[in-house]
Amino acid sequence: MKDLPYGWRGKLGLIYIASAWSMDAEYVDMAPDGVTTLTTRVALSENPDHFTVDDVHSLGEDAVKAAKLLAQAPVGSIAFGCTSGSFANGVGYDKELIKRMGVASNNIPCTTTTTAVVAALNAFNVKKIAVATPYEDALNRLARTFLEDSGFSVTNMTGLGITSDYEISNTTVDTIYTMAMEVDTADAEAIFISCTGLSAVRLIETLEADLGKPVVSSNQATFWHSMKLAGINEDVKGFGSLFRL
């Protein structure tokens, strides 16, 4: 297969935050042979070391422009890879954004991270979830509202209180593992690890074994949904039971 070009099985388009570095790296980790990712970036904030809720609210316009740019390449799907940027404006905003991205990209199938997360949780047929995030309280409240308005019951939620995008990307695997284990409740049917800045995918198999329930991360769900939209049905092993559904 070495004589075949990159992306011979499929190409995924990704719109990611300019000040973060976890999601595109995890896409590479999860990608089967022949699947490649083409990434463009949008700015989260003029000061990524202390971003605000207002910064998150305003990402959509840049995502639409980025989708138009990515469409110059033959990608099979385009994902806006920012969880808070697609939940902060409430239920329905993600779908509105997808429509606008689709128009801008000349009808390439599009998704957002929160759209993908909801699809992943629905694929597991769960309704009660515990949620671990790196966010401060204001964003956590918006996340809870979005998830509850999407039909889920949040049994517990914890956040690290981080407002620096750099610090989110530097969050250690041990911290993420501990947070996910501690947020679990007996009645939670699944765990959701929110934020595309957290490097969680390498932990998912271990967490699922230790917790005895499904674990969904933002990056895992977005990659899974992007593959589906692009019509790529290759096996993805080692990154959670979502890919075995």
C-alpha cells in the first residue's frame, strides 16, 4: 500500500482552534491506513491564554468561512472541531451552522463536535450521562443546558475551571483519567469527556474497562461522525466501543 497516495481511502476536513493542538493529533492516532485529515484553523480569541464565553459565542462565522476554504480540497466531510463553539448558542445552533457550512462548501457533508457527540450518545441508546470538562462554571452551565435540551439527563458534571486554551491542551492524561473516574455516578449510563482540547482518546478503552460503561470524548465522536459522513467504513481499533457499534 505504500505506493498509494495519502488519503486514498478518504479525506476528512477539519476546522480546529488555532491555539490548540490535541484534536488534529488525535485524528492522526485514530486514522486507519489510507485516511488523512486536512485541517484549517480559526482563532478562538485574541488572548487564547484567557478566553471568554463571548469568544466562544462568536466562532461560527469563521467556521463557515473555513468550510468554504476546505472545500477547495476533495474532502468527504467537514467538521467544526470545537465543542463549546457548537453548544454555547443553544440547541439548534449546531444544525443551523451545519447548513451554512454546507452551503459554503458546495454541499460537502458537514458536522460539528456537539452534533457528533449527540449522535454518538444516541448510538449507545443512553439518556443518563456524567460529564467531565476542562471548563469554568459559565461554560459548564451552557454545556448542561445544551445536553439537557438535547434529551439527556446529566447525573453529574465536573470542570477543571480552566480559561487558558494552552492549559487545556496541556492537561495531562492522569488528570483526565482521574476526572472521568470521579465524575461517574451509579445511575450514569455513559461518560462524556467534553472539549476538543483534551487528549482523551488513548484513555477510552481503559476507562470503559474500569467503569464498565461507554465513554465518549469530543475528538473521538467527531472523528467517528466525520468518517460516517464521508462514507468511510474502515475499522478503527483501540479507541473505544463507539467504533464497534
